Amino acid sequence: MLRKVKAAQYGCGKMSVYLMRYLLEKGADIVAAFDVNPAVIGKDIGEIIGGGKTLGVVVSDARDAERILAERKPDVCVIATLSTMADVGEAFTACARNGVNAIATAEEAIFPWNSSPAITAELDALAKQHGCTLAGSGYPDMYWGVLVDTLAGSLHKLTRIVGSSSYNVEDYGIALARAHGAGLTLAEFAEQLGCNNDLGSRDIAQKITTGEVAPSYMWNQNGWLCARLGLTAVSQVQKCLPMTHATDLHSSTLGMTIKAGCATGMSAVVVTETAEGITLETQCIGKVYAPDEFDRNEWCFEGEPDVTITVDRPATVELTCATLVNRIPALIDAAPGYISTDKLPNNVYLVRSMESYVKG
Amino acid sequence: MLRKVKAAQYGCGKMSVYLMRYLLEKGADIVAAFDVNPAVIGKDIGEIIGGGKTLGVVVSDARDAERILAERKPDVCVIATLSTMADVGEAFTACARNGVNAIATAEEAIFPWNSSPAITAELDALAKQHGCTLAGSGYPDMYWGVLVDTLAGSLHKLTRIVGSSSYNVEDYGIALARAHGAGLTLAEFAEQLGCNNDLGSRDIAQKITTGEVAPSYMWNQNGWLCARLGLTAVSQVQKCLPMTHATDLHSSTLGMTIKAGCATGMSAVVVTETAEGITLETQCIGKVYAPDEFDRNEWCFEGEPDVTITVDRPATVELTCATLVNRIPALIDAAPGYISTDKLPNNVYLVRSMESYVKG
Ligand SMILES: NC(=O)c1ccc[n+]([C@@H]2O[C@H](COP(=O)([O-])OP(=O)(O)OC[C@H]3O[C@@H](n4cnc5c(N)ncnc54)[C@H](OP(=O)(O)O)[C@@H]3O)[C@@H](O)[C@H]2O)c1
């Protein structure tokens, strides 16, 4: 592409501070930004990014998104509002109707086919109709997805993949904290999040696709991994367990102190059995960290040989935003539809300005 | 491809035990095997692989390789003899003359363009003439190459990549042990391997391409990384430092005891500066291990954000052989020529039989 990539930012919270700076530093023009928060609407995006520069683009009310997208015709819209497909459906729809490629940080968006098939099929059809591509990306895209698929390529035999990843709920917004049960008593946690731990594969899948039970991140991730590795899932179950801490912990995201013994967050474990005899057992731990805790990501491959890879203290927020932004050239070039990133070429480090990677 | 992949094994030493089993277990037929060692020639490959089965394929004298390759027309020949392009040139030539795709464990073969450009260009022309593909693979292909390139795709800004990898000289043949100076006194090491540590970029590059100085593995690896990441090297230097141990260590590969304070092996550090402002600083440590030492592989990415990834106790031998075997379908499908793996799609885990991945 000979001119700069034109981007829009949909959702101007914590992630957008990085996303917008990364977009600009990789040579994109930001032509529009949207939010629903009256405290943010009307602000210059330079004020949100920080660094004291006014950039001449003001955050618009998300209610005007369709009109503004139609006028300014960005090449891509980055969606960073909330976590589920139901949450981001409206933003995706506004983009798709205007033929604008869009990529969301919503965790479910990485592989929504196994949790929100109806919404995803609808968006897929809309995107095809208007000739644009929709997808989700973020930290899991690389560190629970591409990295895992890549390393599998060095094994002779694979029988089990065991993954575990933890992140601090404090680094993200309120939606993520709530989804992890942070701040609940153990009784509340058991009632709200633990109540489906004994469901079998068919029942939990049904309750997830009808929206009665929330998919944990690994529910979608195991779908992504099966699709990418060419595996056929024959069963998949999920268990949500509360995490606790021995002393009180303050959460600034929740604006409250979590009492010792109450849920600081959740460990969600998803186990997938496949027709090919490979088991995926993946766990994500999201909680309000104590001062001495940090992010960690470890994957063990069992087979011939065994391999263990560890990412210590990954900067989850920056990696989320960089992984997503690095996806943009391939997203713009991809076939129309909801194309989850298992179907896209791996993201690459952008040595040059973003537009030079866009073919179309 | 509808029929099984036909493979030949060239060099039937330590690596071939894994390579041949992996080939068979991934659904290839082994139709020929070659060696120069009279103790190996005439053996059934089943005897070499172990497990008590005779497989009906006998190791031939490598002097007959051309004739036998012409007769049996394998789809691929796996070369595991020695480490340099000069060493494996004859095997590559025998394959290329007969239009047989070939892939070597020779460490230099991963990216021979920056150390043996003349031999490589000759092989490239021969392979093009006869319509086959030549390449090198092994542990470095994934763990110093594809893995590093992949993770770079999650960074916003990259200023330096610092890699370090260690392996036990005892796991490999005599050629590798010698190339690492294992068993030398420090004076011998300084004279034979350390004598070029102060050469500048231009001088060392010249001495390496004329064969006066041996490239360390990372010399070739940094070439691979630059090619894959789209970086232009403006300077590259290498330093070879002896490793020692406080007590005597027995080496079964060398058939000798290495005295305390003598060289157990070598640490080779290669530093590449690029036009894009990204520095590669990579180190490989190959030595005779003390009982409490083990393989390790660590890569640090400096930039935004910093990322460190660790592979603890990688099973280097198995990973070498599996990475190479998993490359075969893409090798068969690749364009003719010497196509180093930076130009090939990433290797994938073979869920199904090898031939089902071959398009052509
Ligand atoms: N890239 C990687 O990741 C990686 C990893 C491991 C090993 N390697 C390399 O792979 C090579 C093989 O390793 P290895 O442990 O299997 O060595 P090895 O046990 O010494 O086996 C090599 C075999 O090839 C034979 N041979 C030598 N020159 C030959 C020639 N010109 N034609 C036919 N056969 C020949 C040898 O015979 P003689 O015994 O008579 O010499 C021996 O039987 C080494 O160079 C090693 O450094 C690379």
C-alpha cells in the first residue's frame, strides 16, 4: 500500500493508550476514535496516549460510529471495549456494515466459533457481504497460540499439551475483573462461576453456546489450537476454581479491598480430547496479584521428546497490543469474513512502516 | 502425494538412529542408506535403529551413492555425516545430480550463504538444473531460528536480541567435539580457535568465506535471522572462548579424560549490527558436560516490551531429528535450488502420515 494505513480506535480505555501509540509509531494515521464514557468523549487522543501532544483527533460518541466510519473510511478499526462477542458485536457490526476491517482485543474473539457460533456466523456473513475481515488478537494469540503451534513443529510425537498462564486482573478493566470473580466470597464464586464444574462435554458446550455459561479464555484457545494443529476435538470440559490470598488485597480496578480468603480471581482449566489422541490441558489464572506475584506463561509438550518453554514475567499488556497491531497488515489483506487468526499467516515484527506490509 | 514418501539416509551414525526411526514412524519408506565406515556398511538399517527388527535395507558404501540414488529415486535424502558445507558438498552433489531433494544436519547448512557462498552457489545451480531442493535443518532451525522470528512478531519495538544455547558435545559425533576444541589445552585452544577473536567484521568475514576460519554455528544463525526478519547486516564479528571445568571430565566421544582446566568445549559469541538498528548477540556453548550440567536455551528480546523465553533441558538430539524430518514435506514442495529454511514455510507437527502433507 503506498499511502499510510488509516486506523480507527473503538474503545479508549487502558489498552487504547498502548494500541494508539503503537499504531502511530508503526506509521498508521488515526482518523477516528470512539467511546461511550462521557468522561472520555471529546478528549483529544493525544491526551489519552499521554506525552503532551495534541493530535487533532477527538474521541466521538460510539453512537456516531457508523456515520463517522462511513465518512472517514479507515482501513482498520481496533476494538478494545469489552471481553465477549456479545459485548463487541455492535462494534464489529458497525465496522462490517461499512466494509471496515476490524480486530478486537475481546478474549472470546480469538476463536468465537466454539462459544458464540450464531453471532460469529452473522458477522462472518456481514463481513463477506461488505468485503472486509474481522478477527480477534492479543496476548493469547501469540503466547497461547502461535507459539504453541510453532514449537509443536519440532516434536516427533505429541500426546499432551499442558499450558498455564497467569495475569494480573489489575492490569485490565472492570469487565475482566468481574469475569474472573475477583472480590466475590467463595460462596458467591461457587454459585456464580463454579456451579458448572461438573457438567460433561456436551452439556457445557450447549450452555456456553446459549450464553448460560461464560467460556473461559482457554475454552476458545483450545478451539484455536485444534483448528491450527489440524486436530478434531471429541470432548471439551471446563472447570473454574477460585484463587485466594492469605491477607487482604486492595484492587484499584474494583475500587475495593478483597478480604483474605475471598476470591482474588479465578483459575479456569479446560481439557480437550481429540480424535488424534492428543490431549490439550490448558489453564489460565487471572487474579489480583499480591505484591510478590508476577505474570507467567509455561507450556509443556509431552511426547517425543518432552519440551517445556517458559516466559517469565511477560509484559502482558504491551504484548497484547503489539501482537494485535502486528496482525493488521495480514488482516487488511485477508479474505473477507470472520477470519480467526488460526487462518491467518503468523504475525511478523514490523521492521518498516505498516503500509509497506500491505499487499492489496 | 498418494504413495508413501521414499527416503534415503546418508550417514548412519548417532543421529541416523533417530532420523531413520522418525522417518519410518511418520510413514516414509527408507529405500537406501549410505556410510563410509566399514563397520557400518553392510548392516541392516533395522540393526542400526535398534528394536530387533530387520528391515531389508542394507547400508551401502557411500561411493555407490550416485548409482543407487539414480536407481531407487528417493523423494528425499537425509544427510547426517559431518558439520560443514565442505564436508557435505559431495553428498549434496550426489543428490542434486540425480534430482533428489536433500536436507542435512550439517550445522553450516542452515544458512551457508554467509560462510561458504561459492559451494552453496554451485549446489544451488546444480539443484536448479536438476529440479530439486537442498537445505539444512536441525535444532537451531527451530530453537535459534523459527522460534525467535515467531516471538519477534509480538513486539512493538526491537533493539537487541540476545540468545544463548548450550549442548553436550558427548551427545554428538567426533566432528562436533573437535570443532569445539574439546580436550585441547588452553594454549592449543588459543592458537587453534581463539586466534581470530580480534578480527574486525570485514576481515573475519573474508577468512570465513575462504575457509581459513571456521564459522561458529551462530555465524550462520545470525545470517538466517537477518534474512528471515528482513534485516540488513552491516557488521558481524565472532569470538571463540574456551570453557573449562574444575575437575577432570571423561569424554566417551573423544575417548579421553579432559584434565581440569583444559578446554571442555567452546563458547562462541557472534554479534551482528544491522542497518535497521537491531543488534543480534548470540552465543552457543558446546562442551563436555559435568554430571550436573544440562542443555539450556534462552532468548531475550530487548525493546518494547522486553521478553525472555527459556527452554530448560531441551532434548537437543531428538529435537534436531524431529525438526528436520518435519521439514521434509515443505522441502519436497519447495522451488528448486539451495533454499535455506528461512525461505520455507515454518515446519508443522505432522499429525498424519508425511505424504499427506506433500502437495506436488
Ligand atoms: N544441526 C543440528 O542441530 C545438529 C544436531 C546434531 C548433530 N548435528 C551434526 O550432524 C552430523 C552427524 O552427527 P552424528 O552424531 O550422527 O555423527 P556420527 O555419529 O559421527 O555419525 C556420522 C556418520 O557418517 C559417516 N560419514 C562421515 N563422512 C561421511 C561421508 N562423507 N559419507 C558418508 N558417510 C560419512 C561417519 O562414518 P565415520 O564414523 O567412519 O566417520 C558416521 O558413521 C554431525 O556433523 C553433527 O555435528 C547437527
